[in-house]
Amino acid sequence: MTAQTAHAAPSTTHAGHGTRRKVLWGAQILLAAFLLIASGLPKLVGQADAVETFELIGWGQWFRYVTGVIEVTGAIALVIPRLAGLAATALIGLMAGAVLTQILVIEPAWSALPAAFAVVFAAIAYDRRAETRELLRSLKR
């Protein structure tokens, strides 16, 4: 078997990776759309329920803007392959804050949604760890 022939026949590990990557791409696109359209932009434009929620949290409306910017930025970065792993890692932190806020301030039952999102972000971050490592190495140069 030549090197060219061996390279042409993918192993089952690589085939599984391709399927996993496609599933995660689907999740990335859906989560990016949610973060952008249903979560981030409403915060930035001052949608009434977003204003009320951040009033209830008690940290001021500036925190609504910060959260909205993080969500919109994260949504965009999730669909850029080189940035997706780093974005997913950062969004895990945002989701951890959302879980705590739901449990401690708003409605504990709703903490399941950001917790589930965090699990998906962790899978994306893990799958994109090589790209994230390379990105971080390139920033050191």
C-alpha cells in the first residue's frame, strides 16, 4: 500500500469525527442564531422584557449591554471556524453566570436551559481545541 492509498482510505475514527463535526456545526449555527436574534439583540435594543430582567437582577442596565455585546460577539465568532472554540469556551462562562442568576435571582427552573447550552458549548470547545491552541499560539508570536 502506498502512502497515497493509505491516506485516501479514512479510518472509522476520522469518519466519526466528520459526522460529529457536522452535528456540532448544526448546533453552532442554531446557538449562534439564538444568541444573536433571541437573546443578544433584544438586550442591545432595550426590549422591555430584557430591561425588566436586568432590573430584577439589580446590577443596572449597563450589565444588560455588556451581556448583549458578549452574546452577539459570541454568536458571530461561533460561526467562524478559527474562533469557534474560543467563543464556545467564553460562552461557557456566560452560561455559568446565567445558571447562577436563574437559580439565585430569577427562576431556578429556567437554569436548565443555560446549563444545557453550556454542555453543548463544552462539546464545541473540545472539538475545536486544536484550532483554539493554534489561534492562541499565533497570538504569542
